Amino acid sequence: MKLGMVKNKYKCIVCGRVFPEGQGIVIKYGNLILSFHSSRCAAKFLKRLLENTPYEDIGRYVKDVYEEFIEQLKKIEEIKSKKI
């Protein structure tokens, strides 16, 4: 462990709080860095993004990801029910 090692700092794009690398949520998307100090700020951003983007633009992608997670949950439930 190195003492005095400086970590990168990020600024939350929703509330403006500064936080060190390893905390918060940092998503690199294309040439953007989306940095959120908490899951609450990330959820606020996601909600606004979905409310302001026409369904025709991202609806198919949202539905695909939604279905992926539903399938994962079904598989987990099947595995749990087989153990009993």
C-alpha cells in the first residue's frame, strides 16, 4: 500500500458533489463520463433521460435490457425452486 497515493476525483453531474474514485457510480459512455456520487443521483438522471427521450429512439433497447433481466430472474427462481 502506497501512502499519499492520489485517487482520481469525480464531480456528480446531478448534485455537484465531489467524490473519490472507488465511490459513487462512474459510467464511461462514448466520449462522456457520467459520474454520480450516489445511486439516488444516478436514478434521478436515468428517470429524466427516459422521460425526455422519445420511445422511438431508445424503446427497443430498453425493452431488450428489461427482457434480459426478467430472463435472469426466471432462471434464478428455477434454480431456487429445484433445490427445495
